[in-house]
Amino acid sequence: MTLEVSTPALLFPAISLLFLAFTNRFLHLSALIRNLYRDWQEKGDETLMAQIANLRKRLVLIRWMQLLGALSLFLCVLSMVSVIAQWGGTALTTFCVALGLMGMSLACLVTEVWVSGGALGIMLRELEKGKPEEKG
């Protein structure tokens, strides 16, 4: 199989859009962590600690998403350079690894979305506990 320089270049728009999404998730998460930390300092509620633990997991996943995406982008560049230099084997190998890393980055994204649902579950459980009893 021969690889043309345009093939690895196809990942560039996807990777840049993913980085934008990953960065937005990271910024939103850091704002949430700061707010929860402030609330915890004021109230010392254990529920806040459960949410902070959930956010810690999400933060680790987002860092992995960004790292794997960056490595994927770097290997796409290396693959394009290899195509230009006519190193067919290296070009194909680096492109395949780049695709694998992008897939791993997306798997982290799916996991992070799943974990973020857990944070909402914590809040819903607390709302249900604090629900006033109905008089009948």
C-alpha cells in the first residue's frame, strides 16, 4: 500500500477540532473544581468530596485525551515528512500508530463522558435525599 501526503493530512482538521473540544472540557472542569473547592471550604460537605473525586477522574482522562491527541498529530506530521522523503515503510507505520493513538484518545473521551454522568448522579442522589416529605 502506498501512502500519499494528503492521507495523513486528512487528520489535521479532525485533530484540531478535537483539541478545541478537549480544551473546552478542561476549562469547564477547572472552573467546576474551583467552585467545588470554595464550597467545600465553606461547608465541608462530604458530598462535595465525592464530586471532587469524580472530577479528579475526569481531569486525568482529559489529560490523557490531550496527550494521545498531541502524539497522534505529531506522528501525522512525521508520516507526511516520511512520505515526502519517500520512506514508505516509516510513513505507513507512523500513520497507523497515529490512527491508533487517535482511537485511544477518542476512547478516553467516551470514558470521560460516561464518568461525567456519574457526577450528575451524585447530585441527583443528594437532591432525592433532601427532598421534603409529602404530607398525605
